[in-house]
Amino acid sequence: QGQLVESGGGLVQPGGSLTLSCVVSGFYFDMVSMNWHRQAPGKEREWIANIAADGAKTSYTDSVKDRFIISRDNSKNTVFLQMSGLQPDDTGVYFCQSGLNHWGKGTLVTVSS
């Protein structure tokens, strides 16, 4: 069974930056694409970024393009989400998901002054 554990969330001021991490175990990480999703208060969960198994290709939803960067370190079974230019609309619980549909429990990001 795959296990995903997110970390790195917290409170940040508008315009600030955070980097989230998701450590994976239980499957061959370097053979599986990974995604980040988020769920804002009162809203449905939305996909925000994907990275291919070898890290060669990434994609983003329009609202985070040019502000967020997804990356991975296959030697450490970890996927990252570097977030910059954070705004209150970025507030929510951030989840990582494997291409095999394993999910973490999420990490809370709050953007507020």
C-alpha cells in the first residue's frame, strides 16, 4: 500500500513563499507520475500540478502557472511544490496524489496578513 505524507504548510503573508514536500513509500516512486491538489474552504478539491515519473514534463492549472513549481527527487522518494507570490485565494489544504491514486492526508496552507 502506498503511503504519502505531506509537510511544509503553515501561515504565510500575501506575496510570500512556501515549499511543500510529499514523502512517498510503498511503491516504485520513480515509475509513477505525481500530482498536487488543493481544497479551499467550502470548495471542491482541484488539481493544480503534475510531474512525470522522470520529472521531464510538468503541467499546471492556469491559476498557479508561473507562481508554483512542481519538482521531484527520485532518490529521496519526494515530490515538492514550490509556491511563490501566494495570495489569500491560495489558502487551503494541499494534497499529493500518486499516479496510482494514493493520497496523502494533506497539509494546510493559510495566506493571510
